[in-house]
Amino acid sequence: MPVIVQALIPVFVLIVFGYLFRRWNFPGEGFWLHAERFTYYVLFPAMLIYKLGQARLPASAYGEILVLILAMLVAMTVILVVMQLVWRWPGPVYSSVFQGGIRFNSYVGLAAAGMLLGDEGISLIAVAVAVKVPLLNLLCILMFSLTCRQGQLRLMPVLRAIATNPLIIGSVIGVTWSFFRIGFHPVVAGILAPLSDLALPLGLMCVGAGLQLRALRSASTPFLAASVAKLVVFPALTLGLAMLLGMEGLLVQVAILLAALPTATSSYILARQLGGDAPLMAAIISGQTLLGMITLPLLLGILWQAA
């Protein structure tokens, strides 16, 4: 069995477990909502602080990650805009296609990085999360304001939501801890370590619990376009950009992994709140998560070797 497939099987199995447990109403209907909130606000920030705080990344790595993430987002935005010029979808439909084509599921990314690339891979992808979360939120909300026209864009609530995002806060604290090489007191490490260990399995099961497979019945051309763009075009584009920028090694592997991930589950909330096509967004999220079980190991095997 290929090493990549073997490493990713636990990630996908935990997602399936989450879906089955939710469908069987175990341990109770209210559990998964609270588990998702607990993971998002407590466990993942704790993991980011702990893993990043112990990392010893060279200073140049931060600049390289920023440059590559910016190049990836700009290039993919251009492709998605060209797709809209060709297909001319209604605004709400396009807003969901846009989110489905450019956003990343951070939970799956961190888990996959841990399985495939170890603690250094988690550290790099955590820094990438800190960079891409605010940029993507601003980009997607701007796209909503241009295509859905649901009233005036209010910038302050957006900036406030970004500044208080638990993943960003955890990443910033972890990077600061690492930069100054402070180290963790044994008591602090004793608290953060078990929280960190719990974050990935519970987070992945929450991803599975949130899948809406019934939404796939209405899958259509926009769903297929968003999925091909995200799961195939984006990772291949990222490899090309990395080679063009002269980057190599672990950083390129992390960037390709990030680009090959299914879209973020939080995209559904944004679509529902800002006038997007929420049913289409649910189909894209669920479909990409399932398709990613095939495309992720396949694309990583091909593109990592090419890198």
C-alpha cells in the first residue's frame, strides 16, 4: 500500500466515523454542535500554540509562506473570475463556486500534515493557516458584496471577526512563542499536550458529522466546476507557482497539500449569512470531502514527486 494512502486512511476513517455517529444520533443530537464549538474555540487553538511554540522554523520560512500563499490566492482568483466570464452563473451561485474553488479545510490539512509530514509539517501549515484565513475571509466577503449585492459591505464586523478568530489567535501566540524561543513550563506543556492530542481526532469527526450527503442530489455543473477547480486545478497551479518562484522541499509539499484540500465547512455559514446559494454550498462541501478521499492521495503522490 502506498505510504501516502496508508498515512491518510486514519484521517478519512475518522471523518466517516463522525458522519455515521451523527446519523445514528450518537451520543446525542446536541453533542456534535457543542463538540464542534469546543474543537474550534479550545482544542485547535491549544494545538496551534503547542505545536508552533515548539517549532524552530527559520525566519525566511515565514516570508516564503506569505509570498507563496499570496501568489496562490491571486492566481486562483483570476481562474475563478475567468470561469464566471465563461459560464455567467447568477451571483449567489457564483459566490458558492468561488468559495468552493479557493477555500481550504484547515482541520483536514493539519491532520494530513501531521500524518504525512510530522511536526514540522504541522508547524508550516499552521503558519499558512494564520496567513490565509484573514486573506480568504476578506476575499470571499468582497466577492459576496460584488456578486450578491446584499446591502453595503460593513468592514468593521469583518475585521473584528478576523481579529478574534481562534485559529489566528492560536497561530499568532504559537509563532510568537517560537520566535522568542521561550519554551513551555512543564505545567503548561502538561495542559496543552493532551488538548493538542484531542484536537485532530475530534475535529475530523466533527467534519464528518457536518456532511450533508442529501445535498448531493442537486449536484450540477457549478458543483463539478468548483470541485475540479479546487481538487485538481489548484494543486497543479500551486506546483507551477512554486517552481516559478524557485521554492522547493517541505514548503512546496505543504503548499500543494493545502491547495488539494476540500473546501472549508465554514463556507456554508458564510453563504447562508451573505445571500449565497447555501444548498449548492452544502453540496460542494460534502462532495469535495468525499472526492478528496480519492483525489488527495492521488494528487499528492503525483505532484510531490514532480516537485
